[in-house]
Amino acid sequence: MKLIKIDRQSLNDGIEKSKADYRVFGPVKEKNDHEFKLLEKSEIPDLNFQNTRLSPKSIIYPQSQVMFTYSLDESKDDCRIMKEVENVKSPMAIFGIRPCDALAFPIVRRNFDTPEYQDTYWVKAYEATTFIGLACNSACNSACGTCFCTSAGTGPFGEEGLDVLLIADGDIFYAKSITAKGEAFIQVAGWSTEADPSADSKIDDLKTAAETSISSSVNTDNLKNKTILELYDAPFWEQEAFSCINCGTCTYVCPTCWCFDVQDETHGKSGIRMRNWDSCMFPLFTQHASGHNPRDVNYARLRQRFMHKLKYYVDKYDKGIQCVGCGRCIRLCPVNIDIRRICNKMNSFDAADCVCETTSS
């Protein structure tokens, strides 16, 4: 892994050149925010952003995705036969993804790509994509305020999930190739592959400044040792859920949420089977055909969300929490529910203290 030095013009020229081989996505200014979009010819990404409102997970895992088409026309030979829709048309590259969002893909992969089950739509798109990350500088992190990535398994210069890491220093960029896919992208972009031996100390200084600027954190060291029922029966869930309106914003902006629903839609004698993002915060999410709903109150739904991210995932995979510390759910929650507060409550909760308090009262 070597660092190469690129000026801004060469960077932009390389992005444009790579469009001949990749469908390149990057951050684009949209009104007061940024979104990851397919870059058209001569369009360059706007790298002057903190982080996008929605993560780029939808490039791999679209919010609505047609999986099959079918016909109900009895005169056709393929009547009532499901035909799979090919969703990956060419190699893709996500340019400018932040390290926290990049880490989300390996986290989600543990659910979508296992020996027992493989979501071929997600896996094909993921394997066809090259991830070119953009390190967060100190100004970005201090401005966001709600980032806690350094205590969630990554950091402003985190490399997990990335093929290339770009570090900005004014109008100069340092590119660090991490994987063979990253090397291939750098060659296609035509960036100089000559290493810059003086860059290491400069990068270390930038990294230290970026990590120091993050003042927010969560404690997770005790989560693995807690029993599920101990946390499930904790007394603080109703209090935390008191203001929740079950809007689902937290799950839609979260880069590691993966729930979806499958629906059939027909028009005349033609039909599609599609999947759409769903949310455990919605009242209908667990409603049975009988009408019974095991999570019929909002605190049960809020508890499920946080137990899944901070306990069930921890126990099942033993790979940290199902959260990358991007802070989106904190910034965008309309009623100010804060995952940091709940995580710290779960981490420090002691059921014995509750028993003592109940006994003494």
C-alpha cells in the first residue's frame, strides 16, 4: 500500500477518464445538502461536504428494486413464470464515500452474504463496486458534532470497506490503494503510481488532528457480557420511547439498516415483484395476518431497534456494534432521540441496582 500525490485537476481528469469503464457515483450539491448520484459526462463530484443526508447504501441496495417480472397472459409461453431482472449492468465506483459509510457495507454483508443465505441482488452489486473513500478532516468532524465513529469501529481515516482512501490537503490529494480493485481504478484513472515518500508524516498529522476533533463517543465494552433478558426488561425503554412518533427516519438514514418488504404489483396482465425498504419502527412491521401484533406499542419497536443494533448483532457476530457512528439518526430525528444516550444506558445498566431500588421502596 503506497501513497501517491495527485493535484485537483489530475483528480478530476481521472474521474472523467474512469467513466469509460465504470458507472461513477459521487456527492453532488442538492439545494442545502449533498446526495450521491450517478455522475454524468463532464460532471465532477463536490468534495466540499460534511456528509450526505442519506448514505450511499442505496447504490448497492436501492430503496425500491424490481426483482422479477411476470405475465398473466395465458397466450404467452412464459405465462406465470418469474423472470429475474438483471440489476447490475456494469462495474460501478462510489467516489468520495466517507469511512463510516464504507464500514457499513462489511457490516451489512454479514447478513446478506452468509453460507446459509445469500442475497444475490446485494452481493452482485457489492462485488461490482469499487469504493473510493474520502477521509474526514478535522473541520468536517467538528462541524458535524454528532459523529462518534472512533468509538464505533472506525475513524475519520478508517480503511475497512474501502478500495482506495483519498486524503485531502488543500488542493492536493494523497491516494492510498488498499485492494487490487483499488489499484485497478487508479490505473484506469491514469493517476501517477509513483509513491510519495514524504507523505507518511503529513498523513499522520492530518489523521491525528481529525481524530482529536471528535469529542463524541459511546461506551460498548460491557454490551457483550449483558444477558439479553437483562437489557430487554430494563426499565428505561418506555421513557426513551415517550416522544417517538414511529416515523422511521432513523432507519431510512441509517447506513446499516437492511430491512425490506416484498410486494407484487400488477397492471393489466403484466406484473412485477419488487422489494422496498421497510422499518422496524413502523406499527405494521410485525403485524400478523391474524391481526396480532407482538410489537403493538412504540416502546417495543424502539427497544427492538436498539437491541438489534447494540445487543443481538453483537452477540451473533462478535464484530462490534451494528452502527458506524455517522450520527445521522441523531441529527435528523424530529424528537431528539439519541443513540449515544441509549447505548451508554445499555452498556452501564445493572439489573441488580433495579432490584435493590424496588426492594427498598
